[in-house]
Amino acid sequence: MTGRMRNIGIMAHIDAGKTTTTERILFYTGKSHRIGEVDDGEATMDWMTQEQNRGITITSAATTCFWKDHQINIIDTPGHVDFTAEVERSLRVLDGAVGIFCAVGGVEPQSETVWRQANSYRVPRICYVNKMDRVGADFFAVLDEMKEKLVAAPLVVQIPIGRESEFEGIIDLRTMEEFHWRSEKKGAEYDARPIRDELRPIAEQWRETMLDQLTALSDELTDKYLSGEELPLQLIDETIRRGTIDRVHQPVFCGASLKNIGVQPLIDAIIRYLPAPGDLPPIIAHHQKKDADVEVPHDPDGQPLALVFKIQTDREAGSLCFIRCYSGTIKAGVAIFNINKKKRERINRLLRMHANRPEQIDKITAGDIAVVVGFKLAQTGDTIGSEGVPILLERMHFPEPVISVAIEPQTLSERQKLKDVLSILSREDPTFITKEDTDTGQLIISGMGELHLDVLVTRIIDDFKVSARVGRPQVTYRESVGATATHTEKFQRVIANKENAAEITLEVAPRPRGTGNEFASKVKPSLLPEQFIEAVRRGVEGAFGSGIVYGYPTTDIGVILVDARYNELTATEFAFEAAGSLGFDNACRAADPILLEPIMRLDVMCPKEFLGDVISAITMRGGLIHGIESRPGVEHIRGEAPMEKMFGYSTSLRSQTQGRGTYAMEFSHFARCTPKT
């Protein structure tokens, strides 16, 4: 069965038409009986109230549909950069992806971000140029941008017939036919016709280009092509498929999803060119007992192994854990081992999701995606499997939150309820962090951006019915050191009539930006036993999060234990851990402590006539412009700006551009700033 299964994601910039295209796929595969529209707030996949109100995708909805005896598991991912964790964890478990590009906007900032993420997870892709019916649509300009900005290798399999209001169908370069959709049937049926004479020259030119790319991959195809033989369609498709799976090229299709044109050939391409789970190389995982990396083959009869890639809270069912099975079979009603937590958990029910509507199933095998009901401890990134074979699948890494707000309940009696809700949300979303300020007792929540926190706060108030007040957004700063310093810390304390003593010398030094903190020891275990070195490590690493001067987490500091003394009668792990924590603090204070602020990468799109106003507004906010690119009717400004100065920028940009400007902002790096007095 797994040869007939596809796990695919739909990824793109916000507003390129991901959800609209997914709605069409569900309609034509018979999963939906009517087409839900994002513009009406009725899209099946955008089932959260906020998604319908805002017209954007926030959570990656998972659904399953069937087409020509193939099962397609689709994950519709968000396009907004604040929900990057949703995109990241979806790509981690996919076998292939469909990149959707707007025929007018081309390769937009977030398209580049998700493309880079897909590169890092080595995901094979096909591309779909949507909105060919819109004013300013230009299929061939999008191809050029894909080559230039994404360093992609687009393989053109279809070309459009006409564009903008004259867009009427597509030419398939494989079969050399025209496809025309019947609008009275909502595009459910389409006709294939021979290519008319006036379109034949351009069709033949692009078919030659396609065959040129394919003959480089297949000797058989080259021989037939050079000898002038008829090229079998099956051989062309096999070569396209092999090149797609090996990520040599990305087949490109086109259409207008809102007008119901071009979707069925895209579904055909998903099953024709994107890999089945068994087509991909074995996944690399870490075997805990052997302490070595091992390959996990795609074997339905092997040991059960799956990754929890998303958690969603349902008011009736509790935690819904989305899992991707990589090996073996997982059945409902049995207990399975959570390898990260080292605990057994019971699978009460297994569900296959259609957006938010579940269908109960008995089991899943290697390659499949499903939802488990019943897990109490599982978190995003946990591996579940067999107790006897403790294999950890690679954990996912998420960017650090850069914006925080204080939140407090309206009444004291709701404080515990608010804490419980925050705990649920942080299990669901790894980029959402909550902590309690020890000095003020305030609850602080941190996230990826203003929209991210706004969505989470709205969920707390509307979905979980907790009355809460929220403070103004605050930037999450970091602390580091600007110089090298060495400090000797002596710790001595009598606890329960026993003396606890330790003496260590630590050296702290700045590390390159973005490399994080690191602890190392130059002291040999013959001079200081291993358990005391580990105690110092715990003390230092525990102090990383509590800051130096201002209480912000530290970053980019290298700490070396250079010397230590101990007395067998008074040395304790407690003393060395405390000495590590205090010594780190004192050494950093002597090493020119500095404050770092988050700098954001900024992409702004605005009409030509507002360019001057937009640039001056960015520079007034302390931003730097790196480049300006002209496109038909719009200017693309790339730059960077300090996060602190960018609060409220969306409102300001809308008022400057009469509502026509858009922007995307993501964390770039931390840079030194002047401390606030």
C-alpha cells in the first residue's frame, strides 16, 4: 500500500493560494461535497475561528484524500513567518511538497524562507504557478525568479494559454495537448484538444527545453531522441519522477485555483512525480544503547517507530498527537513506549483527520500519518516506539522567541486556570515559551512576533475562556560579554553540621555571534573527579538563563574550567555546582557585560509611488536598506531593523501606502545595543 501513498505539504508565501488550492484538491478527490472559499471564511482547512476571521492559515491542518487508487496525506502549512514552527515541523515529516507561487507576486519573501527550510530537510518538490487569471500575471517571469532567487531548476511541464483575463487553459508539454475546463461543472471536468496552429511554435519550443533537461538524466531517452523515434510517455514520466525525487529539478505546473483551472493535472503530478515513503533513503536516527547513528529502513514489518510532529488540544478529546510512522505497525488500544520520556503510554484511539473532522482507524503502518488520542506526556518532537530498541529520531530545532508580553488573569481565582492553559499552548507550540518572573510574580509569554502572540492571546481569551489582561509587547534581549576574564570562586558553607567547600577558576570569553554558549573543562579527571566537573557544568549551564546584569538569558559566551581544588573531606557536588553558578556570574561581570537586541530581516512590498515614504519610515526606525528590486507595479525593499522599533509597523505601513503595502519580518541575529536607563 505504501507505494500508493504520498505524504505531501503545500507551502508558499502568505496569500499565494495554498488553502484555496487545497480546497479544490479535496473537492475534486471527493473529500468535500462543496468548495470552501477562504474569501468567504468557509475554507474546510482553515477551521479555526481566527483563521476564518483573519483569512490566513495558522495551524497546519492535516487531511487525507484518495485519487486514482492512491492515498494522499496533505498538510496545509501556514504562509506567515510568525508560524515558522508549523512549517518546520510539517516539512520534517513530509516526503514531498508542492510549492505554490503567485503569478503576479512571483517568488515572495516567505516563499524563499520555506524553500530554504525544504532544502535543509531535502524535500523533493513540484511547483504550481497560481493566479494566472490575475492582472499582472506572468508565468515566465516567475520561472526566472525561481532560478535567480531560489537557485532552483524549474522543469516546465505545462505552459499557460493566455494570461490575465484571457487565461483560458493550459498546454501539457508531455502529451502536446490543450486542456480546457468547463466552468459550468465547477472545473470538475475538462477537455483535451489538439494544440491549435498559432500556439504550436511556442509549445514545441518549450517541449524542446523540457526534453533537453530530461535527456541529461536518461541515456535511453537520449538515444530515442537523437534517432528521431517517438518518445514513450511512460519513459518521459519515469525520467521526470527520478529527477524530482533526486532533487535535480522541480516540475512546474500552472493554473488559477479560484477559477477551478489546472488543479486535476496538479493532483496527477503529485502521485506521478512525488515520492512514496519507500522511494526515499532510510531515515537517520540515534540508537541510545549503541550511542551511534543508525539507519531506519522503511519496513512495515519492522519495529514500530514514529515521531510526534504536532500536538493540538481538543476540548472533548484532550491532546491530539499527530504522528508520522517511519517503521512497523502501530495499533489502537495498545501501549507504546515514549523513548524521550522513558514512559509507556496508551493509544486509546487512532484517527485519520480531515481538517478537524476525525475518522477512526485500527492501525497505521510505516509511511502513514495519523492522530493518537490518549497520550498524556508526549511533546512535539518525541519519538515513540519499542522499549527494547531505544532509537531517537532527530529532534526538531526551532528559532528562539524574540518578543514577550506580560499576561495576568482578571481575578486571582483564575491564575491557576491561566497557568494550565499556557502549559497546554506551550506543549502545542515549541516557539511559545512561558515563565514566571521571580521578582514581580508576573507571567511572561514569549513568541515569534506580534501576530503570533496576538493569535495566542486571542485563543486564551476566546477558546479557553480565560479572562486575562495583556501588557505591551516587550523585546526579548540577550546578554553577553565583550572581553575575556578569569575569576577564582571559593565556596564554603556549613549545612546540617557538614562543611561544603569548593574552589574553581573559570575563564569566560565572547564567542562569534549566533554560535550560542559553550562549557568546556581543561581540568583532568585525575585532578578533579568527573562528578565534580559535571557539577560545575550544571552550575554554569543553569546560570546561562539568569543573565549577568539585567536578568536576560546569556548567549555567545564560552566558559572554560581552567583550575580547581578540592578536599576529599569537604568537597560535595552541591558546593561545586554553586561555585560554578556564582563563578560564572562574577567572571562575566568582570568581562565587559553587554546587552544584545534582536535584529529582524525585513521584506517590504509597496507600490512605486510610496517608495520614498516607506524607505524614510524604515530608516527613522533605525533600519538599514540592503537593496530595492523593481517588479511590475511593485517595489521590493530588503533590509533589517531592530525589533524594538518595529512594534506597530503594520499599521504604519498600511497608512503610508493606502492599505496596499505588505511586509514580512523574521529574526536575523542579535547585535550590541545601548542599555536602556
